[in-house]
Amino acid sequence: RHALLAVQSYKPTELARQLNVSLPNAWGIVKAIVDLCLELPEGKYVIARDPAKPLLRLYSVPLNTFEQEDEEGDDAKTAEAGAAAGNQ
């Protein structure tokens, strides 16, 4: 199972122009990244671009990464609801 955490949309021609590559090369890069990801074991990964180098890094992260913020937010809402119910 895969989940996207964030998406930034570009028209393919605009993205290729920003990357200074031809459109076929841009699609080749996307295909190479997707093929690499499909070979990885099931898990959670983050793709990050190195700002100082022409380099993408792929990091394996624990499965619960990015979920703690939601859980903490839910706990805070539950505590607030409980406090509000006790004040009635």
C-alpha cells in the first residue's frame, strides 16, 4: 500500500523547462524513480531533493512516521471535549 503525503502539480512541459531537460528525459526520470520504488520492500519512504546537489535521496522511515501529529491532535481534542463535558 502506498500513500502520498503531499503533491505539488506542474504541467509536464513547465516542469521539464524548470529542470532544463527535454520532455522525454523528464518522463524517463519519473519512470526510473517509480521503477526504483516498486522494487523496494513494503514500507514508508520519503523522497527529498538535496538543495546543494543535483541529487534525490530516498529515505526509509518508520511506519508510524507522520502519524503522531494526528494522534496528538486527536488526544488534545478528546481532552478538551472531556473538560467541556465536565464543566456542564
